[in-house]
Amino acid sequence: MNLIRPKLPAAEALRELFEAVRAHSLELAAPLSAEDQCIQSMPDASPTKWHLAHTTWFFETVLLQPHASGYRAFDPRFHYLFNSYYEALGPRHPRPQRGLLTRPSLDEVHQYRRHVDRAVQGLLARAGDADWATIEPILTLGLQHEQQHQELILTDILHALWCNPLLPAYRAPGGPALRLAASTPPLNWLARPGGVAEVGHGRPGFAFDNELPRHAVLLRPHAIADRLVNCGEFAQFVADGGYQRPELWLSDGWAAVQAQGWRAPAYWLAADDPRLAHEGAPGGWQVFGLQGVRPLEPEAPVAQLSFFEAAAYAEWAGARLPTEFEWEAAHDAPGITQMSGQVWQWTRSSYDPYPGFRPLAGVAAEYNGKFMAGQLVLRGGSVATPPGHTRPSYRNFFPPAARWQFSGLRLAKDL
């Protein structure tokens, strides 16, 4: 007989976390109109409504349908609409066309979320000890997955609002959690002796499969900057013709500069930009962010950089980007600052499997490993990352030309 699981602290804590994470996604969407939540500004971004539905689809498809006896899907057609890239689960609506999904309505998506939330809570209430061993890892992965999409809700809508000639703010100024914090101390170099370091997840708690297994790496002596590169420093690179000097750029990066017409980080506006006419803006660079257009803050970390821009700046500064292992080994070093909560930090490391890497079992095998080609690793966490979501071993990854994320850089150099 399968006994009802008692209200153990771990189960109750997970139930409360489920409620909190699911509620936070709706809080992030709350400042947006129904029109805002349907728009898709580029193939790499997704509408807010799609994020709300896809994260629900994950719980329905991966948790409820295989493990909740008698569960009935809210709408079987959603299986096709809101699958992202899981080939094992069948065909899906094309990613570049997610913005065409005016139906289902936003209200229907909210009903879908409530339907699935009730079913998950019911499953947790009925789960016995044997069931718990299966359910807990899937539910935890689903919550981590939703937190990743919470960051994407912000970065994707920021790009959509950037495409609007009115440059509307996602939220009115005054929310410190949505602003990059200024840091005024001069940049200092922290010497690192090199040697053998253990990297990868080795602490209690959750980790994605791409953070495993923990293993030893050899680091050469180097130095790493104690803080991030800020906007004032990057503005000097721009003023020095950094975007017009091919000798600073990797070949693909220079091709992107020429093809895309890059002259500054994404969301920087020059004083003569016609979109600023209604702002009555003063001279100098303006920066568009979640709180709208604001004067460039020289001490704030530079953001919305591609890997190519980060690498070009490092070359101009007579330095380089750290490897992901140098970054991780320095995470807890005395004197180092701004390792998380401001911008993701590009590294000089390709997104490759660790020695002995094994993907998660089942459908989740497609979560990370299939993307280990043509991507660069970012470390840290950004102002848009949900608090508590990252850890020192966390490996984010994007293609090198991507710059709509809150991505910046920290310098390193050889000794």
C-alpha cells in the first residue's frame, strides 16, 4: 500500500517554493499589457505569454502526464504550441512564429496555469515516499527552468520595448532591483598563483547536468580584475574608435560590426538619436533599460555586450577575458566584488562538456547537452536573474553575437 507522505519540512518547503516561483512569473508580467505580452521582436526572443505557457507546459508534460494518475490535459493542442525544443516529445510550433499566437488569449493562458498548479499541488498532497523520489527531482528541475524563463521574460520584453520608437519603460523608475548598481572604486588586479583547482558543482543543493562532474583543472598564474568593467570605461573605448578598429576584433566579430552597424553597446543612444527628441535629453550617451531612458551612469557595469565586444574591449585594454575556470576559482577570493547580481560575465571558454559529462535521464536529456557547440560560457548572474537561482558553478551560455542579455565583462591577464 502506498502511504500518504507526511507533511515533512522538505515537502512543505518545496510546495511553498512552487507557489512562490509560479507567482513571481505573474508578478513580472503584471506591468505589461496583453499586447505587450504577445509581441515577439526577433526569433531569439519569445513573447511573455509564451513564456508563461511554456513553463506551465513543462510541468504538465514532464511531471503531471507521466506521474499524476487520471490527469487530464487542459487543452491537448497546447502540447504542440508550447513545446520549445524537445524532439523526443514530437513536433512543435516554429520558434520564429511564436508572436503570431494571438490565440489562446492571455486569459486562457492564465487559466492553463491555474489548472496545472492545482494538479501539481494535488499530486504533492497525495505523493507517498516511493513517489516522492521520482517527483521531487522533476519538480525541482521545473522550478529552476521557470526561473530561467523569468529572466528571459525581462530580457525579451526589454528588446521588444527597445524596438518601439516611443522607448517605453517596462516599469517606472524607483525599483532598485531592476537597476545596475554603481561601483566607484578603481580597478585593482588580484594575482592568482595558478595550480590545480577543483571546479564544477560540489556543494549541497541543485545543479544542472552541465555543472557536473566536479573535476580538477590546471590554471596558469594570472590576474583577475576585482570588479566589472563599467560604462565610463567602455565609453572611452567607444570614443577611441574601438568600433572602427579591425585590429581589436576577432574576424567574426568584425564581420558582425560591419553587418549590424554596431557603434556602441546595445541600447546606448547617442545624443542626436531621433528617438530622443521627445525626451528632451541632455547631451551625451543615454541608455535604455527596464526603467526607460536614463543618462549613462559611468560607474554602472556596462551591459548588453556580445562576446565579440567584450573580447575587443579586453584587447584594447591590454588584457583578456578570464576562462570560466579562472572565474570560478576566484569566486570566493578576498577582495573580489560584483561576481553576481549585476551582469552575466563573458568568459573565453567554449561551452563544452566536462570530462565524464552525462546528460539527465529521460526527456530532460535534451536540456543542456545538445547545445554544446558554437556557444560561449558566461558566469555570475544578472540584475534580472531571480535571487538564489545561481551558484559559483552555474554555466550560462549564448552564441558570441548575442547581446540582448544583461551581459558584460571582467578582465583578466597573464602573469
